Amino acid sequence: MEQAVRVGVGVIIMYKDKILLGERIGAHGANTWATPGGHLEYGETIETCAKREVLEETGLNVVTVEKLGFTNDFFAQEQKHYVTLFVKATCDDHHAQVKEPDKCKHWRWFALDALPQPLFLPLTHFLAQHKL
């Protein structure tokens, strides 16, 4: 198996001082809480990826995208290596729906001082390095 570094895009959506997080299902990051996001596709801009992933996962339409920072994440158990590009997005609605029930149990809004545990590794690293 060829080992490669993948690029992910994590989309931070805030509403009334709360962040949107979903509980992940599946082998990669199962049972952790994460922002909407996914793999950057070949030839795709970061902004386009953020809009596509948010719509696919939550049904929300992204209006604005602002680049925030990145993390370098090695998932030892899964033997996966990601660089995750984090962006902050605003949406025209705040009623997230589970559009990919095989990947996410539910979407919830959390205060930054009351985040659920465990968080997805890239989000843990991002929050350790950046203030929202």
C-alpha cells in the first residue's frame, strides 16, 4: 500500500457563539466530533471544497469562506497522514441536517467552552494552536 499525505478541509461554522460539530461514524475518526469537511479534490479550490462538503454533509449553503490555518495530523492507528486546511464559513441557514448517515450520526451546536469529547484529531490540534 502506497503511503501518501492527503489534504483535508475542515469548515468551522459559528452561530450565536456556538460551533457546528457532527459525531463521526466509520473507521477514520469514528466516534469523535468534527466540523463538516472532507478531502480536497484534484483541481479544486479550498473555498469550493468547503462549500461542496458543507452542502453534501449538512444541506447548508455556504455564503462566505475565510482561510484560518492548517494542521499536520498523523493517525497512528489508521496509518493515515493528513494536512487539514481550516476555514471559517458563514451560511444562509443554521438548521443542519444529516445528509450522509453512513458518515455522521448527528449535527449539534456547542459553546466553545463546552465542547464534546473526544474531538477529531485535526480539530484538537487546530484548537490547541488557534483561538476562535
